[in-house]
Amino acid sequence: QVQLQESGPGLVKPSETLSLTCTVSGGSISSYYWSWIRQPPGKGLEWIGYIYYSGSTNYNPSLKSRVTISVDTSKNQFSLKLSSVTAADTAVYYCARGAAAARWGQGTLVTVSS
Amino acid sequence: EIVLTQSPGTLSLSPGERATLSCRASQSVSSSYLAWYQQKPGQAPRLLIYGASSRATGIPDRFSGSGSGTDFTLTISRLEPEDFAVYYCQQYGSSSSWTFGQGTKVEIK
């Protein structure tokens, strides 16, 4: 069955760019919506954005100016870049498949700190 | 952006009782594109319901979803010990952005 795995640095300095990759195994990335969702410690879920396998994207308006989601179908991966991070961006970041997300990665904690 | 408001914030119930969770949208959710998730500490969310009322694969039939437009409900008919968790609703019908509710915690009374 399809599995998703997030990877990337666990610590990012303020004002820098957070970069994460989600590797999809056991299935093709060439269908479905692929999303990034985050959860600050002790808080609720926040949708960051999605990319459709065709390359079309949609972002949370509150993050839109800082977010880029891209897909690499040759590697079966999609990626998140979040620029100009602050401590408020500290969260567990999840990648997920589907509009109603039936498949999730395990999540990766990214801490923004100097 | 569609804002989802979940109530109550916390629900204190005993095993075997019925749980009723509400999710209200600030505007109509198109085509009932409303999902419910369960999240336990340290785990990723698990999809329970999609399309407002369709159970996801492997979800027990004690979980049911209903509603349309702006008012949606998740019902757990008889709480099992493993059902005590946080529940989120999500709308994915808006072409502008998707959103989650703030969550309802179901705790043991």
C-alpha cells in the first residue's frame, strides 16, 4: 500500500527557508491531490496547500506569499518550501494524499530557532 | 476562506455512551466535501468520513457522518476505549482554499 515519508532538516534558523520533501512509495504520484499540513505543538491542524499531480497548486491565503509546493514525478516526490520562517512556523509538518486525506506521512517536527 | 467551527471544544463521556460532534461552516460547503479525522497523541490523523457521510476504508460502523450545506455532524454510536481522541473536520470543496476546524477532544468522564 501507499506510504508517505517526510524528510528534511529538523532545525531552521529564523528568516531562512524551510524545505521538506515527501517521498511516495508503493504507488504513483501521477494522480491525486498531494498536500502539506502542519500542527504547532499542542495545537490544531493547519492546511498549508496542495499540488495536483498535473502541477496545479493551491495555497492557504495566510501563507501564500511564503509557500511553494512542487512535484517531481520522476522521483515520486513532492516538496514544500516556506520562506522567511519565524518561531510561529515551528510545527510537525505532515504530507498527505487526497483531498480527503486517507494516507499521511508520520510527520516531521521542524523547529525554528537560532 | 471557509471557517469551520467545531463544538463542543471538549466532550466528557463514558465508554458505551453516544458522542455527537458538530462542525459548522461559515458558508456552504460545496458538494458536501466535508471530512472527519481522528487524531491520537503522537500520531498522524486518520480519515474517518469523507463526502460528509461515507466511511473510509476500515472504519467501524459505529462512526457515522451526516449533514450538508453549513451544518455537519459526526456521531459515534457507542464509545469504545480507543475512541477517546481529538476529532477534526475539514472542508475540501472550496476552490480557493481548504480548511480544518479547531478540533473537539473526546475525553473519558
